[in-house]
Amino acid sequence: MAQTVPRTGLAEYFRKDRVSARLRDVALHVIRQSGPSTMRTSRSQIAFSRRCAFAWIWAPRQYLGPRAAPLVLSIALRRRIRSSRWKEVVEPQPGRYMHHLEVRDARDVDASVRRWVAEAWKDAGKR
């Protein structure tokens, strides 16, 4: 069954869900620490780019309800990182791997995640 997209956008959703908003702020901090980037907010996600996009955050609960992860951080890398931490890793085009991390607690965004985001930021400046 298809999910009905709420009429409110992501900004409104974050105003209502404090857990998702707090985790968004944690992810934003890590992304900004990587270096300068452009941020674009749409109704369903926040995307960060340099020469090309390298990171996205979105709130699955907005669509899937309270049992879903409060936040997902997705990063694009030139290599696949093999880790059980990723909810999913896909290769949408040759040599570009999308890694999706469910963030349920601020501790999920640890030193490894900071390194991976920094690598994605660096890769995005080369494309």
C-alpha cells in the first residue's frame, strides 16, 4: 500500500518531532565540519553538495510512522564500505556507492561516520 505524503514539509516535521530534529542537528554538525558545501532543503530531504551531492538527511518517520528510524544519513562514496552499520548500500551508477545509515541516537554518528562523511565531502570535490 502506498504511503500518503503529509502536506507539511520536512521543516514543519522537524518542528514537531524533537528526536528527529535533535539528530538532524547532530548530522548537520558533522557534515559542516567536513568543509564548505551547499545545502538544499526540499520537502522530503536536505542535500549537501560541492561539485556534486555527497550527503543527504531525511526523516523516515515523516512517512512511515513512529516505528521507523528518526533520521537517515546517506552518503555517496567512490567505494563500498563493508559494515553491518549500513541499512543499505547500493551502486546507482558504476563507481558511485550510496550508503544509508539509520540514526536512532546521537552516538550513532561517531568517529567512523565522521570519517566517512569527510571522505564523501572530499570525493564530491573531485567529480
